[in-house]
Amino acid sequence: MNRRKFLSMAATTLGALGINVESSAALNTTDANPDAAHAANSRRPNVLLLMSDQHKRSCMGVCGDTTARTPNLDRLAGESIRFTSAYCTNPVCAPSRASMLTGLYTHNLLGDILKKTKNDSIPFSFKHKTMADRFHSAGYMASLIGKMHFLDGQTHGFDYKLQFNDWWQYLGPKVNLYEDEVGHPDSGAGLPQIPGLWREEGDPWKGHRQHDNRLGPVAVGRPSIMEEGDHFESFVARESIRFLEDHAPNDEPFFLISSFLKPHEPFMPATRFAEMFQPEQMKLSPTWGKANLQQLPQRVRRSIELCPPTPELGLGRKDPSEARKRMASYYGNLAQTDDCVGQVLGALTRLGLDRNTIVVYTSDHGEMLGDLGLWDKFQFYEGSCGVPLMVRMPGGAPAVCDTPVSLISLSATLTDLCGVPAPGPSDGKSFADLVRKPDSRADRGPVFAEFSLGNDGAKYMIRDGDYKYSYWTHDTPELYNLRADPEEMHNLAGQPEYQATVARLKQKLFAWHRPAEV
């Protein structure tokens, strides 16, 4: 990049942040003064993207959840633009993160590969560039510490990267304790991180686990036997702080993703956090066990009645004590993540980096947590497809924005806010205008999501205004009026008076992506 092009980018960036630039002539003096160019470079905003996994959007004190203990996230929310209607693009880890990083929906990211594999949780090609690539090209140090679920060895544009494999090196022989807690081969929880390495041999931990009494692959939950400092969250916080401390003396801007696993399984928080929540004190969702099963798709009914990953939670067993155990463990996991988020934010402030760092917090998808009798993710209901999202700008005023937005647009938004050349091709559209003016009432159009592409169980969602419509291949469609029915208890798709609404939303959905089966 030549100096004149850099100066133009710097001016754009400073203007986006609301920093007064006296004149273009003043900036142009850097053509003859390299030190001035260096000073301008040091003012470019850093980006700290904090991520969790499986965080239900409503599970924060700031959202009115009196059970959640999230003081650090609540404080960040009070300093940020908090989006109350943010959605992931795919309610499962790997494809959701891939879409967030690339700005491409799963069906565009994987394309014809889906016809062969019938699996949307697979590695994506290096030809699809990520937001890390964009920031790197603009002179940022692109860094990842924590989970990103790439499923293969590609770096996808990151200059600095520490993930599960590095944590295992830190644990040494103690990694066996974690494997016992995961209890089954699951790259979503980090073991193995790259499944293809054991394609021929199968599960590398088979015969080396201490089995517990769980009925399915995912345990209901209990306190972890690992020391708090050995948890992945502690590792991510510690290494993120180390990165910030090492980077603080430098002038080059950084783009850092600090990505925690919790509150995702295993639902086994460190003792300090497990002791905060007692199962008998948990209040079940008001919709737990109250769903009208006859209105719902067969696959939803099966999940409610059987809950295959954790059969103890299936309503067919009707044992609320097991549900309360899960809730207590989930909230413990969340409290532990919040504590580690606070450590990283504290270091950012201590080092003086907060004055020039855009901070974002989000999650790859949510958690049903007993709503309608459902657990885990995989659904288009608000608990699963909705995600927390907050953006703190240096010196910016806090606000709440209820305009629906999607993580498909996060890459375009962050590059826009930093004056970095826009990513392309991209399915996302920057919502930087909402960060700058959150009370804007401009129509931003529908939000879309998809799941299980290439399979007979593929499904697709559109959120448009107050309505959410879900199209299931070979199953019952769903329509909910989120204003009148925020708990999504009444499926309107089969009612005669809503057929015009169904037809309108279905047409918009198929214009976005027409399922191969249709």
C-alpha cells in the first residue's frame, strides 16, 4: 500500500470514529514526514471480538434474567450498542462461525460440496477470505485465541493463533481429565479438534475414558474435577491478556478474537462457579412441557420427547430434577465465561488500550435451556437462533437497538467501522450505521438462517418484521408472530387467515435460497 492510499484510509477511519481531522493538508504532510504517518497509524482502532459458545441471548442480568450472574457482560452492555434481535446464520457451531468470518451463507460458502457430503459442518475452502484476511491486508495483526471450529489445519488469515491443541500442550497429561468430562468424540467441544486426523483409526480416546452414568453422549452436568486455572476459559483469558501485554508497546493495530468454549458442553463449571447455582433453586422455563406437539414438526416433537444427546432431559421421562441440574450447570458455565471476559476487559483498560479499541461480544448460537421442553441448539426458535451482540465504540454512547441484524454482516460492519476495504464477495451488509445511530428506523430487510443443508432434514428461516417463518423439507412449516407471541407457543402456519402471510414469507425465503428439494 502506498503512503497516499494509506493516508486516505486513515482519514476515513478517523472520521468513522468521530475524531476531528483538521485538514487533509495536515495529513498530507506525512508524504514528507514518515513519523507523522507512523503517528496516524497508531490512532487506527484495534478490534477485540469476544466470543462465547451457546450463549442464550436472554441469559444476562441486563436482559432481566435474575438467575444469571454476568456482571462483566452487563457492564459491557451498559457501555455498548446492544442489539436485542441479533441472529446467527446457522444454529450449530462450525457453519455459524464460518459464515460469521466470511460473510457468506452456508449454501454459498460450501456450494456443490453439500451435494456430495450432505453435511454443512465441514471445512471451507481457503479461497473464501475471512475478516482476518481483510484486517491483515490492511496492516492489522490478525489474531485468534480460543475456539473457532475450523475442522482442519487452515489458518484462514490469522497471523497469530492459539486453539485447543495449544491448550492440550499446556495441560499435558491432565488432558485426560477433560476427555472424561466430554465423554465422547466431539470436535465441537474440542476433542478431537480436527476429526480428519483420525479418519482411519477412529476415536483416539476409545478405551481411555473413565465413564460416568450418563444415558447419552452429553452429560446433564456436574462440577468439574479440573482446577479452575486449567479450564479452557482460563487459558483463553490468560493468553489473551499475554497477547495484549506483549502488543501494548507496539503501534501496529490488532484484530483479536478471544473465543471461549463455555457455556457449551461439557456442562461442568469449575467448583467456584458451580457452587453459585443450586439445582433446587432453578426455575424451569414457563413453556417447559407446554408446547402443543400437534402443531410442531415431527423432528421438534422427537427432540422434546426424547432429547437424544441427553435422554435424561426428554419430556418422555418427566423428571424436572434433571432439567434443573442442567440449568444450574449451564448458568455456572456462563458465570465462568463472564469472569474470564472481565479479566480480558480489565487488562485492556489497565494497558490503556480501551481508548482506541472497538470491543464486540457475541456467540455463535444460543441454547434452548428448556424452552418448549427443548435443550441444546439446532432450532430456529429465539433461544437457539438468537445471539447476544454488543458493540462498544471508543468514546461512544451506549444504547439499545431492536432492529433485527445477522452475524452474516459482522465482518462487513467491523471493516466498515475501521475503514478497512470492504470484504467481497459478501452476503452481509454493514450495519455500522446502526452502531453510529442505533435509533434509526430504516428498513434493513429480512434476516435469514439455515440448518442441516444437503440432508432430508434441511430447514430455512426468515425473520421479517414481527413474523418468523420456518420452512422444513418434508415436515411441518412454522409461523410465529414474535410481537404477539414472543415465547413461540402458537404455530400460525396452518391457520387459514395466515396463508397470505405464509405465501409472502415463503416467496421471500425462496428468493434468498430455493431448497434443492423444491
